[in-house]
Amino acid sequence: MAVPPRITLLAMLGVGLGIAYMSRRKRPKRPLLNKDTQICISLAKRPSNIGTRFHNYLYEELGIDFIYKACTTSDIKAAIGGVRALGLRGCSVSMPFKEAVIALVDEMDASALAIQSVNTIVNTGGTLRAYNTDYGAIVALIASHGLRSSESVAIRGSGGMAKAVGAAFRDAGFMKGTVIARNTTSGPALAAELGYVWTASVDGIAAEILVNVTPIGMAGSPEESEIAFRDDAIERARVIFDVVAFPSETPLVRRARAFGKALVTGAEVIALQAAKQFELYTGVQPTKEQVLRASVFSRSCP
């Protein structure tokens, strides 16, 4: 007796779904959301999707029961209190909160204590410990790009990220430095801490390495179409370093590329620092290949 067509179709669908299910099970997959899923967040004035995609890509690839969500807040004290009260595993911290959270944590790792700037908070049983993974990322990039300590460096910015950048250059042996900052309090203070000189204006700047550590050129900022340094300074420099992570091709990067300058980009910074954050949150160290794939995925769409 012939099998009814609808039964044949159902059987075929069942087999197909079974094969698809089994093929998926061959790869480690993040478990479905459940009561034990660990939650990590980021706090920024202008949150982007980069960190969210980076971390969640690795959770999925490595089959880790975590989820990551970008957030913003107008009350940083309440937000950090929520991290503690709700048992969130981790919190990434971006501008303008990197210094404000210091008074809100229980412990400071040496990486954050040395520069009084925080970009990562790990919650272990209600104890909040602060780290700075920006510093290590900058140190690594100085070495990997062959930046020479005999060269002069000009750093534009005086906030929490600028502290990490300046400390990394200072600790790598760069003695000739300038801090460019309009803020007449934090600018001179950072310059004095680093042993560099301070100026409020980019006019007349001449350095072999130019570093932008401001929101100039950042997507969504009021200055997103502007360039952090003048053409004459870019032309005289050997290396242009823009820590702005999104877009990766900022106006400064485009101009520097047109001048044929060596480049260090914010995409490199965020990938290295996020990989270290991932390790602090999960206890798992991703491979270089996994970090690269996560970085590419994080920028695959707006």
C-alpha cells in the first residue's frame, strides 16, 4: 500500500530536522538562556555594538554560558550598585566613567591602580575588582608596531583612556612627550604625572608619533567628521595612532593613509583589550585566530 504523500513529507522533514540538529551539536554551542547564565554589561556614554558582538561571538564559538549587553546610564553609582546587587559577572567601563567608578569598587588591580583609570570590573561573590586592560593593549601595540622609544610622541586627550595611553608610552621608555588637552585641570595634571609637557592647542605640534585619545572622529559624536591633528603635523609624523574604535577608518586614519603614514588603529586596541576582558570574565583564553574572527564579526555591520 502506498504511503500517503503527507506522511512521506513529514518523515522527510523529520529526518532533515534531525540531521540539522545533529550537525549543530557537533560544534560547541552556547547553552540556551537559563537561570545560571552569567551576564556581563558595558557602560558608556555612547554604547556601540562592537563589544556586544565581540564577546557574544566568542561565547557562542566556545560554548560558554554567558551573555553580554551594551548599556548606558545617567547614574553611574546606581549602575555599579546594580552590578553588585544583581550578581552580574562583569562590567566594561568606557568614557566618561573610567575614573568615576574608582570610588564604587572594592578592590583595584595594579593595572588600574597605577593609572587611576578603570575599564573592567569583575564581580566575584559580590566583591567588585577593577582592572585596566587598555594599558596592556597599548603596551602590546607599541611593541608589535615597532614604535621606537627615541621618538617623540604627542597625545591628544586627558581622560581615563589618555591616562592608560600615556602610561604605556612612558613605561615603554618614551621620554619626549606632549599632552594636548583643552581641559586646563586634567591636561597639565596628566602631563606632570607622565613627565611630559602640556599644551592646550594642536597648533604647531611636531612629533614623530601622533596619538588621538579623544572622541574626535568617533561615530555619533558631535566631532565625528573632524580630524584630531592638522595636516602639517600629520605630514611631519611617522606614525598616526587613533584609539577611536568605531569607525575603524576614522577621518584621521583616512588622512594619515593618504599621506602614506604608518598606522595603529582603534580596531586593534579594542580587540586586544576585549580579549583580556573576556579572559577575566570567563577564565578562558581565546586563541589569536578566535580573537581575529570575533573582531572581524564585531565590525561586519553597524
